[in-house]
Amino acid sequence: PVAEVPAAVAAPPVPRRGRLVGRDAELALLRDLLDAVGEGRSAIVWIEGEPGIGKSALLDAALHEARARGHRVARGSAEELSSRIPLHVMRRALRLEDAPHDDPAAAVDRVLDHVRRLTAEGPLVLAVDHLQWADEVSLLAWERLAALTRWLPLLLVATARPEPGRRDLARLRRGVSTRAGHLIRLTPLPPSDIEQIFSRTVGVPPGATLRSLAPLAAGNPLYARELVTGLVAEDGVRVVDGLAEVDARADDMPRSLLDTVRASLDHLSPGAREALRYAALLGDEFAVTEVAAVTGRTPFDLMADLEEAVAADVLVDAGSELAFRQPVLRRALAGSIPAALRPTLHRHAAQALADNGGPVTRVADHLLAGPPEVDEWLVGWLVAHDAELSRQAPEAARELVRRALASHRLPPAQRATLAALLDGLDR
């Protein structure tokens, strides 16, 4: 019998300490550093990765281990809305009272003096989550503390996502390397770990249909949880013989997942997001010249925005082209364009690519995704490229020719040409 997943499962699960999925090597390194700080040695750790990749989860697991060892732990989490409040995250981490009349240098000195007093009593683990949102004075304090680690029993840890345009963060990151610190870059999890997240989220092991969706999570733990909780919330998961299966009628990309992916790209600049939305219309892979054609910008103008997307791991090098690192990223970006506007943009992309000598197959794909209306340009393009299109993409050619023939505005000579072409395609 097929039983519905209980409604209680639809709520996102509460993370459990000590139950981190994957990251065994990274957690082992942090355990070694915790042992070292317990012996009076110090270290600096910088944990980085894309939004949702598990930076905070790894930090939480490490701090749980620190408390279990009896270490004093100070943890602060920077918030985007408090990035203009001097020393906000450091004061919260160390439980210091506000001193509004302190100038920045004096405020930082107070933080350093407090840390010296704490480490005089025993090892200290000081962690700042989401360092990319920390205020300038907190960043200065973190940098000064990093310089102090050689003399104090202090394990200084930060998590941050890549911010290509942030020189201050880049300087702090370089300082970790120059001080023999540890840079931990979290990469996507393998499918087996994503399936384990599926199992913990739903409460039962995933069946074949749910396991087949693991690639959609792109190795991102947050995406994996949102994928499953979204399916459950949309009544798209059933328990069959003790396994979680996806209902055949369910959308494999629930809205909650797409919303989460789009939110994870908010840290990119407006120019980069705009370029990526146009690129998403072009497909999983695209040439820079194609983005230039559809945006009306020059490749030179686009370079900084596309390089930012590459640095943020949204795009990867695909030889002579660029590609979205995972299809879910492209689909989320394309979905951010209002549905009513997409056909018009596809039609614009088709003509822009054609005018710039783009491949006929790509032009045809955009014409098929465009509005159903047939105009003089489309008919002219079909007549000019009928042989090439029929050879490379006969199905697309057949559909576009049928659309054109259905138009009452088609001149007799062109109608005869396209009718003959359709006759040949139908044979």
C-alpha cells in the first residue's frame, strides 16, 4: 500500500549536534587544532564556500567538540543589517558592553585586552560566523587578533562566503596563509551524502525516484533540504514499502528550492545578476559574445560581471564557452524573469544571435520559446536557413515552418518555399 508522508515531516528538521553529514576530513582537522589549543598552541582557521554549503554547520560541530573538551568558547554571528554598527559581532561574541564613545582604535584595544585576560585563564576558541557581514572595526579586530595568535592559546575561526569585490576580506584571507593558518574551502558534497540528507530530512530512506533527484541539489546541503521539504510541502512525496518516493505528478524543482537558490545569489552585484539572467536564457553553456549580443553590451563591458560569477562558483570555464556550474543555478535565474516577459526575451535573443552569426540551432531554440506570432523577420530567416536548419535540427525546423504556414501574412512566394520544405521534412 502507498501511504502519504505524515504532515509533521513537512516541517524542516531541527539540526542535531554532532550529526554533520560529510566533512569528515575538515572536522578531523578542527579536532586536531582543538587538541593543540588545549596544549597551549594557537591556530587560525578560515572556512569558506558558497551559501548553503555547510560552513555554519561545520563550525557548530567544531564548537560542540570544543565545549566537550572543556574549552572556553566565544561565538558571534555577523548580520547583514548590523554591518554598520562598530564592533557589533565582536562585542556579542565576547559579551562586552557597548562603549559608544570609544574611537575605533580604542575599541579594538579593549577587545584585545579582554581576549588576553580570557586566554590567561585557559584556552579560548573565538569564532565569527558570516564574517563577510562584519563591520569594518570588527574586521580590524579580527586581523589584530590573528596577529596575536602566536603568543596566546587561541583558536581563531571565521566563516565567510566568497566576495570577489571585497578587498578587506581578501586581505584577511591572505593573512591566514601568511600566518601559517588553515584555509578550508568547502566543496559540493557527493551524491551519497546528499541522499543521506534526504533520508534525515524525510525521516525514512530515499527510494529510487528521490535518489534520482540528488544531482539537482548540486552538492549543496541547504539545497538538498529545501528540495525535500519543498516536495513534502507540495504533497509530492509518498512512503512506499518504507522508502520515500516522489509522486509522478510532482514538480522536481519545488518553488522553495528555486527561491533558496535565488536568495543564495543575492550577494552578487546587480550587474552580475543581470548578466547571469540573460545568460540563463541562453542555456547551460554559452559564449561571452552571445551574452553581449542579447544584452547589447560589449564583451569587454561584461568581463567584470562574468569574472565575478566565476569567482563565486556560479559559472565555470567550459573551454571556449562558459557554463553554469549546476543546472539548478541556471533554472533559478531563468525563473527569476517574469513568465510573461520570457517569450519576448527569447525572441530578442533569437534575432540578436542570428544578427551576430550565432548557430542556427540556438536561434531556432529561442524562436520556439518565443511568442507564437510570426513576423517578416522570422519568415525571412527560415527561408534563408531552411537547408541548414533541416539538416541540423529537423524537428525544430518542422515546428517553426508549421507556425509560419499558419500565418495569414505569409507572401505567396515564401509560402510555396516553406510548404516545399515542410513536405521534405515530413517524408
